[in-house]
Amino acid sequence: MQDTETQVKNKDISFEDFKQQVIEDYKTAVISRECSLLGRREVLTGKAKFGIFGDGKEVPQLALAKAFKNGDFRSGYYRDQTFMMALGLLSVQEFFAGLYANTDIEHEPMAGGRQMGGHFGTHSLNEDGSWKNLTEQPNSSADISPTAGQMPRLLGLAQASKIYRNVDGIIEANKFSVKGNEVAWGTIGNASTSEGLFWETLNAAGVMQVPMVISVWDDEYGISVPAKYQTTKENISEIVKGFQRDEDNDGYEIMVVNGWDYPSLMETYEKAGEISREKHIPVLIHVVQLTQPQGHSTSGSHERYKSKERLEWEKEYDCNAQMRQWMLESDIATEEELAEIEKEAKKEVREGKKAAWNAFGDQPKKEQKKVITLLNDLAESSENKNFINQLKKELSEIKNVQKFEVLRTARKALRYVINEDSSAKTELQNWISNFKEITQPEYSSHLYSQSEWSALNIEEVKPSYDDDAEEVDGRLVLRDNFDKIFENKPETLIFGEDTGDIGDVNQGLEGMQDKYGEFRVSDAGIREATILGQGIGMAMRGLRPIAEIQYLDYILYALQIMSDDLATLHYRTKGKQKAPLIVRTRGHRLEGIWHSGSPMGGITHLLRGIHIAVPRNMTKAAGFYNTLLEGDEPGLIVECLNGYRLKEKMPNNLGEFRTPLGVVETIREGKDITLVSYGSTLRIIEEAARDLAQVGIEAEIIDVQTLLPFDRNHDIVKSVAKTNRLLVIDEDVPGGASAYILSEILDNQNAYLHLDSKPQTLTAKAHRPAYGTDGDYFSKPSAEDIFEKVYEIFNEVNPSKFPAIG
């Protein structure tokens, strides 16, 4: 370690002030360690469900906290509790509230009990869903558990600073940035650097030169697997030396520091912050020789896989123990002073734990007493008194009762009085109803925005046309609409593969980069996950990004990030963070295995929390962009790849018309059968409908327009009530989006009440099309398939009028 005088001499503080800072840091480290130790005990005694802690990483996180400034963002993982405590973002009581999963956001501000402990975030939004001034507070993007999943978002958080530094005119920019001086700080474990998401992010940040500092906490293991199986040369900083910047090439500043060396850590993090903040240079800090005193988590013991020698080394080089020894050697504190600090820390943690436990148990205990009283009254008036009393007894014997146990007992009791009427039964029914109404939102709210800016609140504005409106390629409607968006909304930007210079592969952005510059219309490398991450991070900092994924098939590369991070963000923070990112892609009716996927069923299920729009033409697509940009939620828009060259009239209210979310459109009136679909398939259905009309079958065609949300006004059931027959047609695989659509119509709209024939689906085959036009015809529904399927339904209804075709 450096001597103390060297550490202080360049500081504008006295040695006494420095000593006091060090002592406060040590207190934080000891408190954090004590939380980890006691937290593990709470799990093993059954009071908490699972524990994963930051013990062994305390001292480097103190250094990180010192370099962290208001306006900066953290994108980390589940070891960073000391960092949060050092910045005053996490109290002892809040730490244990997270461990117990308290659903009260006031007690558990990280996630309101929706995530396991060790997952941290700050509040970016006011109570009404509007943005706070993020430059006035330290910020932490909400953590996720998937390994290295925090990395793509980190890239976007850093890129936002570059945008704010280089793009003028952004509305309310002063809420999100001070001249682009904010750093995005990422943390990751050494083993997680094996993941592709780490490497994709590392490469992208080096190319883009954004203010990003990655800390790799290296304790030489990934759960039980040592570094020799994780990393070439067992050393991440060694193998990324090629990323080191030099006089002729941009790249990274790479630093290595021992995780137990307090003064060197402070110096390293201060230098890293200055370089990245001022020059927008990415930095990788490899923090080595760290330990993990309790192993990976409460699910196992590290004594099973670490040698005796390793365990002895970890005991000696524990960062807290090394800091303590250095403080003694440097005359910063005496043995007696440190012992007193440690004693007080244990007391503070015990008291915080007790307060958190009491707060967690208060509500269920109150409800337990209420239900016991209600069950007592119910038993007195029931023929099944003995059974009800047994339930009451079992409930009263639960010492640390949980909410589900109270509700479950109350619901079971109703079974014994099904054929009875009494005021006691009514009171119990009312309690159950009220308790569910109050409690369910604690676990279900904020999947989508509940603010006034919800995209569902954006009213439809229809496109309008001049009398002599020109018919143009659909791509020009998109292009000119984007032009209006970029002109009127300087906070909007778009990026992706081939998005910038050539104006996207279908020319929907032709000329936009020349007009609005490379910071707003830009190319990206072939790296879908970090394209998504760019969008998430920038959206979390007040920008309105549009992330372009070139084809629908390619979205699979980014699906994990979309599902685990973007789709859950508003939910997992209980409405305290948002990322209104728009994801642009194109698909439908393509040819060949790799450009023909229609994984809409999978996407619909995996992306709850994101609006999914499937427009049938470019005017509808443009309207969806306009709608989503007025709201505050993420959305996915799937444009029809074979629609860019089809003719559409050019609207005269570009940038203003809006396609509503969750509203279906009847594009052909009919009385005999309801045909439901979306996207390019509708053109084939319209062809089949014309042929069906020639044999006396008038089909009504409904475009669902969005899969999430789906038919909010329940207009499809109104059509089925008229036609009494239903066929869902889709180019997704069997059981995919067609099954989802059918479920919505039958289960949520009760359309079965109006059916005279079996509701059916017509889908693509279970495989993807082979290469060539024939592959598409034999793999996905054709006009002939649709005609014959509908005719078959009517053959069954009236075989004399509709004899079998063959």
C-alpha cells in the first residue's frame, strides 16, 4: 500500500479530515459486512428466502462511491450493497426489507419486494410518473439477475452523455445532463466476463468512445468454477490489452488494482472518473485479489470447492481486514477505536434488522387477527363448526405469518359454508374481496405505465389527405414521417445496422443522416444486444431512442435483453424507473430459413411489459411511431418487409396522425365468418375473401393491429356475434400467435357464446420456409389455403350448398 502522506499530499484537505473520511468509510464497510453475515443467518433460519451478498467487495466499492458524482449512473449486479450504502442510497433497514421482500416501496425502495435482495435501483420518477432532475442525485439503474445482462444497458447510459454533449435543442436536457459530464459506472464479476454480452459491450464502447467505467470484481471464481475454466490466461485485463488506447488509436484505459489496497483504490477510481468524465474515454478497472467470505450465495458453502490454502489466503487478504490493518499502521485509528466501531456496527445492524422484520410482519399479523375473529364468528353460525375451528387453530399457530397464509385460510373456510347464509359469511367474503383488491397490485402493478402519459391514453388521429394526394412507395410515407419526427423532437434519435449512411436497407431513412447528423441517425455494428442496450440506457436518461433491429429474426439475438431488462423495468421498480424505447424491425412473408421467422407467439409471451404493434402498411406503422413517442412506454413495431414498395397515399399531416394501441380495424365487412389476422397476411386474406364472395361466402376481415395490447374495446366478439364463425390466420408456427389471439377472443371476450361452428386457426407449418418462392407457398398460409379452409367450414354447415371441393 502507499503511505498515508502520499495519499493526502495532493488533496485539498487536512490529515485530520482525511482520517475522519477513512474512519467513516471503514464504518460503512463494517456495517455492510455485518449485514451480509446476519443476512445469511436470516435465510438459513427461514425468515428470508434467498441471500446473495457483497461481502469481500466492500473496500473497492468505497472507492467507486468516492468517484461517483450526482448525475452519474450505475449499471451493476448483485454485489454492490457497500457502494449503495456509501452514497446513502441504502440503509440497514432497507437492506433487510429487501431480504424479506417487503412490498411497501417506502420500506423497500429498491423494488418494493419484487426482486431478491442485492438488486439495487434509485427513483428516477416522481409520484405522477414525470422525470425527476437526475443531475441532482446519484443514479442506479435497476439491477437484473441474468449474468452480464447489465452490460448492454450500461452502454446506453454512457452514450446518453455523448448525445447531450453534442446535440443541441433537446427539451429539458438540464434534467438529465450537465454538458455530457456524467459517467456510467458498470460492475461485473470476473466470471461473468465470459458472457458474450460483456464482450459485445466492451467492443461497442471502444468503438463509440463513451464515458463508461467498468469495474471487474475478481475473486477468481464463478460460483464453484475457478478462473482457469473461465478466462484465457485467467486474467481479463491481460487478454484485453489490445483494447488499450495509444497515441494513434482510440480504445480503453485499462487499470489493475488490488481490491484490498484502500489508498491505491481511491487513486485509481479518481483517475478513472476524471479521464472518462472529461474526455469520454471508456475505462476498465480490473480489481484483483478479492475474496468472497461466505461463498456465492446462501444456496451453498464455498468450503466445498476451495482449498484450505485458498481459504487461509482469503482470511488474510479480506479487504476489510487489510483496511483495518492499514489504518492501525498509519495511525488513523487505534485498536480500541476500531473495536468500538465494530461493536457499534453490530448493534446498528441488529437494530435495523429488527425494525425491518417488524415492519414486514405488521400487516399480515393484523390481517391474521382479523381473520381469526371472522372465522370464530363463522364457526358459531355454521353446521361445520369443527372444521372451521380447525382452520382457525392452524392459522393462529403460525408465528411469522405471511399474507398468502391468511388469505388461503379464509378462502378454504368458505368451502364449509357453501350452502349456508349468514352475516358472518358475508363479512368473510367482503374481507377476502377487499384484501385481494388491496394486495394483488402489490405484486402486479406497473407492468405498463399508470401515468397520464401512458401510450394507451394517446387518442387516435387519423391520417388526412389532399384531394390530389400522390400515391407513393410506402417507404416514403415512413421516411417523410421520420423527417417530421426528427424535426420536431430533437430528443429523438435512431440507430442500427445500415441505419445511417444508406438510410436503412429499405430506404425508410433516406437522407436523414445528412439532414440531422450522425449523432441522431447513426450506423451500428452487427451487435443486436447492445443496439437494444443503447436504447434502454438512453431512454432511461430522458432521450427518445429508436433502436433498429434489421430483421425480425435478428431480434432473437436481443430477446434476452428485451425480456429480462426492458420489459420488466417499470414493473421491477414498481413504477420508479422507465425506458420509453421504441424497437423498430421488419418481417412477414419472407423467404428462406433465416429471413422467414415469425416468432410472434414467443415474442408476445416473452415481452409482456412492451407494446407490440404489427401494422399492415407503412402509414399504420408511421402512426404507431407517432403514438409511442407521445407516451412514456416501450414498444416494438414490426414493419411489413414486402410493403415498402407498395403504393400508399401520402398523408398531409405527417408526424401528427396516430394509430391507437389495442384498437382493431375492420377492413372488410361481411356477414358469414370473421377472419382475424395482422401484417402482410391480411393482403392474402383479402384476396381469398374476394374469391369466397364469388361462391356466396361474405367474410369479415379484422386487422388486430397490435398484439399487446389486444382489442381493448372487444370489437372482435361483436363481429363474431354477427357472423357466428371465427377463423384466426397467422404465419407464425402452430400454437404461436394464433393460439394467443384465439385465447384472447374466447377466454377474455367469451366469443364462444356466439359460435355455430368450431373456432379454428390456420397457421404456417411447424418449420420455417425453405429457400425460394415455393418454400414460402408450401410453408405459410396462401390465399388458396384460406379459401379452402373457410369453404370447408361451410361445407360442414351446409354440404348441399357448399359441396366438397375434392
